[in-house]
Amino acid sequence: MLWRVCPPRSEVSSAERYPKSPSIHSTRNLRKSGRHFLMDPREQIAAMESLRLRGLDVIAFYHSHPAGPSYPFPEDIRLAFYPDVATLIVSLENSQPPVIAVFRIVGGRISE
């Protein structure tokens, strides 16, 4: 899972909010599976603390669905603990170019 971050909304203009060089953090998949993902909690906490110390916000979590559509699976919905953070899903389902979609998942409800 990779995270793209930017300065907090309250402190910058919209032009500054999306820097040309975002910070991206990756975490290991503890499940070691191509079908399921579980972030290492220690890596997640360390990354979030690093961002907080630099005054940055997480704006999206993204991951791939190697054999599925670019739409949240029930597991994605169940693990959507940050309603202010977008979920970006990359589908690698076909041999076509990847399909990318972005969602908000709040209280189990999905919006594009």
C-alpha cells in the first residue's frame, strides 16, 4: 500500500496542496498474498508519525487488484478506517492498460 501526502488543508492554498513531488510510503503485505492485503501496523504507525512531524496529511491510500476490477471489494470497505482519505484502486485484471479509480468509503458507503 502506498500513501501520497501533502500539506494540511488549513495551512496552504489549493495550488500548494498538491505538490509536484508528493511523499509516498509503502508498507509490506503481512498476508503475503496476491488476493488479500494487511498493512504492517508498525510500518503504518511509523509512516503516519513521520508525516505528522513534517506537517503533511494523507490524501489517499492506493493498492492494486491483480485479478479484479478497480472497485472496492468487501474487504476494502471493511478496512476503510479513514473517511477523509481517498481510496485509489488499480485493476490489473486484463492484459490491457491498468484501470484506475478513486473512491471515498464512509460508513460502508462508496462514492466515486
